Amino acid sequence: MDESRLVVVGLSHKTSPIEHREQAAVAPDRVPDVLDGIRRDDLIAGAVVLSTCNRVEIYASCPAPQSFGDGVWAGTYNKGQRPCPGAVRDRGPGRHADYDSYPAACENRLKSYFIERCPGAADELYVKRGHAAVRHLFRTASGLESLVVGEHQILGQVKTAYQKSCQSSHCDKLLNQLFQRALAVGKIVRAQTSIAQGITSCGGAAVALVEKILGQAGQAKVMLIGAGKMAETAAEHLLSQKTVSFIVSNRNYEKAKEIAARFNGAAMGLEEGMHMIQNMDVVIASTSCPHYLVTAERLSEIIKIRNGRGLVLIDLGVPRNIDPQVQKISGVHLYNVDSLESVVQEAIAKRQTSVDSAVLIVEEHIGDFLQMFGRRAMAAAAA
């Protein structure tokens, strides 16, 4: 395997604060346009965008050396219509001299995407090539790189990112093989270890944080803003809390009603939910809305009629759903996805053996994948 062909550039909860990750985040409906921009010429053979609450990453592959043969423009691959700026024809068989500059150019383009959207994140970017990029994706799909180690949602997010790339014709052969194997490894890790037991989602960690904050406070009223996967996992964990009643509030009332019915909660529309915040003890927000749903101005008015009762807000959205300025309001306690660290560390400690087993499985499959790809590459070269 030519290690320089594969590169991933990204930001994660390990390297970058939420203030920067939300600037680089890519909404689902924007992914095709972002991929079009990254592959605006044939410098990059394929690309996949993975954007979650924990990370924003772009996986990319450079053109294969075989694309540099006689009469082929250096840099054309897959699309094959437009040569890269400055590309020249290879004058003979074998690897073109200009090929070695492509990985660096590919890496710089991916870095530029992030820096243009968030200049402050330049020093927070990580870059992984070849073996390191394979390892990173396998670990990510297995839940080992998540804030909540072992989380199950990431496997579906990796699959969705891969499918979006395929559907928009941006996934080349290398990335296709890589992501298919990563998804398989993620399933194997969960089947052969107990890494996915206990708290395995940000929604579950948020509920655990609520328990720590409220303690034995008696009956608590909780509102979930949003009706996606994160709200669903939070509702599932809330169901086990006998001293908690909850409401699901969402712009799409039918989706809110569906989750509420499954987990014995109540449902209401988004605007009605905003008014009901005045009666809540805890609000957990997890929507994909690109702007603040709960503003400081709105919350200031709500706090005035709460007669001194405190309010806990947990914002799991990336971009954030709650204006960070609300933490200046007396009686308001705001937490975001990066605030879950203490709860997460307790959960990891309880299943460290499973984490260790998962790491060994991932490493074994990395070796298998690289050997398999190497054999295929050699067979193609000999053909």
C-alpha cells in the first residue's frame, strides 16, 4: 500500500473546543457541496466528510500512481476530465516525478478548508497519513476515539458519511474499501467485547450528568429539545429514572410524539416547548439547527418568573443550540458536550478491560487490511 495516498485532516474534542468545532461543522445537506469544493479538480481522487458533535474530519485519497502513465494527465483519476493546474503528461511508464508532491498538496487543501472557516483552529488540526489514517478510522468506527468511549451512534454516522460520498460520486476505490472494512471492524468490536455496555452515548452521559447535579432533589422535570438519535438515547436513559418526568419538544411535532410515546414522555411543538421551559428543572438540547434556539434575551425573561428556582441547561448541539451568554444569568447552569468528561471517565474506568480488548481487535484488522490491500496493489501492477 502506498501510505502517502490516504490522508485525514480534522478537529475533535481531544484537540479543539466546541467554539471552533461548530465553525467547521458541516450540516448534512451541505456535505455534497463541500465534497464538490474539495474535489473541484483532480488533485484529490476521493473524499469523505465526517461531521459529528465530537469531530469534523475529512478523509481523502490522492490519485493512484497508475493514473500517471503515458498519455495520462498527472492528477486525473475517476472523473478524468480536468487536469490539475500545472499538470504535465508523463513521458514514460511508471510513477511520474510530480506524483510525490500530490500528498502534501492534498493535505494543504484539506487544512485550508478548516482554516478558512475557523482561523483560530490552525494549531488544533491533526493530520494522519497512510497506516495512521487507517488506524484512526478503524478506532473511530469502533467508538475508541469518541468522547463517550464505545458509543454506538458513531458507527451509523461513519456509515452515513460514507454513503453520502458514494451517492455524490466522490468515493474512489481506496476509500470504498477502507470505509467498508472500518464499518465491519466497528461491528466486530461491539460483538466481541462489552465496550457498548453502560453509558455509550452523549445522550446517556447527559442524563448521568443530570443525576450528579440534581442528586436526591426529588421529582425533576426534564425537557428534550430535538428528536434525533441523541434525544432518543437520552429519553431511553430517562425512562429508567423513576423520579424524572420529561417532555420532547421538536419543530416536527410528529417526530416528538413518536419518541415520547416510546419512552412514556409527553410531546409538544418547538415554540410551545420554548414557553414551557419556565416549568422545567433541566433542558437538554440536541438539534442540528445552525443558530441558537434558546437565547440569553429569551431566558432572561423566563428566569424572572421562576421565583429563584435554578435551571440546568445541557447543550449537546454542534453548532450549539443555546447561547453561551445565558451562563451569565443568575440561577442558570449551562453545560455543553465538552462538559461530559467527568461522567465519561467514570464510565471508561468501569469497562477498561473491554476497551483494551477492542484496541487489540482494531490493531489485528489494521494489519489484515494493509496486507490485503498490498496484495491487490501488487496484482494490479503486474497485470
